[in-house]
Amino acid sequence: MAEGGKIRIWQHAGWLFVLALWVGRTCIWAQEPAKKDTTIILLTDLGIQLECAQALNDLYNFKFRKAESQFHYLRYKYRWHPLPYFLMGLIEWWKIMPNTKNTSYDKEFLAYMDSTILVAENLYKKYPPYKIEAAFFLAAAYGFKGRLYSDEYRKQWRKAAYAGKQALEYLEVCKQSQHLSLELLFGDALYNYFSVWVPENYPALKPILWFFPKGDKKLGLQQLKEVSYNAFYTRTEAMVWLMRILNNYENDNLRAFQLSEYLHQTYPDNPFFHRYYARMLYAMGRFAQAEPVCREILMRIDSGMTGYEINTGRYAAFFLGQIYESRRQWDEARRYYQLCVNYARQLEMQDSGYYLYSLIALGEIAEQQGNKTEAKKYFTEVRKRAGRKDEAYKEAKRRLKTLDRKD
């Protein structure tokens, strides 16, 4: 079930150039690459990739301490390069992902992004062999900052616009070389797709894009698929965006489901992937498979497992409510709908679709069991919280009229 709210132009613009840091406040911008390292391009160096492989797996599997240990070693070894700061920032980003309403990780995340920019600018300006690689990290860091600033719970549009503009400029520099082609293709893919998708879906925003290069949505999808299959650092991020685009905009639920299943199986302790997999199972009507997946999510929340929190629980509880309602197991359905309502109230998300439709379901169950007073209470709460144009509002209003006629 889709949550309410329109997609913002800068929320996409911030992600057109994605990849992605707090560093001890030493003079990192003054550091220089060691002479013996002047020919190393870290992004494409197989030895560095081997050093990072397990740490990246740990990062996406929410084993943050293990990942940090390896990234700290990279920072010690290559503190003149933006890569280790970028990777440390990526850890903070994934701490944000399960619940973007939580702003407690913003400060450290932005500090790592700023450190990435400082280090990358030094390479960009002073060391020509690193110019393209530095531009890649500059585009990545500004892109991530733009994405955070444009989030629906931050809405810092001016900062998002500036970051997006900076990211675009450095992305254009990157295109001068095929040296980092697969990693660079990620930003190009997102730009190609969303620079067309946004004006197609929001014509009023077309003037904003007049001064931007023309994109190609079909090409963007092809590029995103190539990155998700073959890149190293950007592979998982590309796969996440491909999954979301196929599910939300391209009506390719089967392929999106396959990606969600792969991501969950590959990183079984990642709550975002766990939740998305449960959501896809629910959306495709695979209730028998969805039930144990959702129960496991709630169990992990209760046990305090890293990254599992009540926003993810809100989804799982709603899906379980739907599953048990479809089986006419009213007591179980009521239990999980009420849990979803409780989670939403704790998060102050009483205008969300899951909250409103949980209340409608609770009202229907109460009405069916002959408790009209309780049913009216639930429907009245929906009418109070939902916008007048929302389907939930119309449904609650209709239900209340029906109850009044029966009285």
C-alpha cells in the first residue's frame, strides 16, 4: 500500500549522482598521496576491492562494527584519498535508511560527506592523475547530501538544490573519461531516468529542467541494470534503486520481487531489505510466505536487533493484520492492526496509509462483532486524520453514514 505524499523534484535530483564521511579534525585537505601510490586508482584497484569486499558485505548486513574496523584501516593507509571517508559515511547512511524520520545520524553523516569533499577537492585541484576519480567522489558526496536535505522529514530545499547542482557539475567532469565507467554509470543512469520521469509526472516542474542536459529514461534503466550486475562499489545501491523504480514506476513487480528476494537472502540482517521483501510478498498475494517473514521482523524488533525498529514493525504488523483478516481470524487480525496503530502513534505518523487503513479495518471488525460504538470511534479517527481527498477519508465517511442509518 502506498503511503501518501508526492515525490519531490530535489529528492530525485539528490539521487541522480549517488554514492557515498566525520574524520578526526586533522588537516585532511593538506594530506598528499605517497609517491609510491601516485599511480593507484583506488576505485578500480583489485587489491583494494578485495580489502573492501567483506567490509561492504558487513555494512549492508548491518554488521557496522566489523565494517568500521576495516574502513578505519583503509583510512589509516589511504587518508589522503576520499574512499575511506566515503565508506564510513555509507555506514551512517544505512543507519538512517530503516527510518528516515530519525535525524540522530544526520550530523555524523554530513560530517563524513564534508570530509569526503575536502579530501576529494585536494586531489582534484592538485593531482591531475586523480582528477576524474576525485570528481566521482565529489559528485557522490554532493549527491548524498542533496538526497538527505530533500527528504520529506528535512525539506531543506535550497541546500538540496545547491548540492544537486554541484553533483551535476562534477558528474559532467567524470564523463570526460571512461576510466571509472561502471561506477560512474550509476549516477548517469539515475540522471537519465529521473530527468525524464520528473517532467512526465510533474509538468509544472519542466521549467526547472530546461537548463539541464536531456536525459533518456530507457537508457537510464539499461545503465542501472548494468551497474547492478557488474559494478563493485555501486552495485548494491544500484540494485536498490532498480528494485524501487521497477516496483513503483515501471509496473514490473515480478522483477522487483526477484531483486527484493535476492537482497534479503544476500543480506538477511538488513532490516530495510527484510521489510521490502515482506512488502513485495504481501503485494503479490503470497500470504503464506509473507506471514513468517513478518513475524520474524517483529521478533527481531522485540529482541533489539540492530536496525530493527518500530517503523519496520509498522509495515509487518499491517501485513499480518491483512493476512489474518483474509483468513477471518478476527482476534489475530485485530491484534496486529492495533499494533500497527500503536507503532504509528509512537512515530507520530497518524496520516500514513497504514495507520488509517488499520483503523478502518479495526472499525470493520468491531462493526462485524456488533460493537457499533467502537466502530464509530475508529471511523471518526480516520475522518479526523485523513485529507478530504483521501480514499480513507471517503471510506470512513461512508461507514459512519451507514452506521447512523442503522441506528
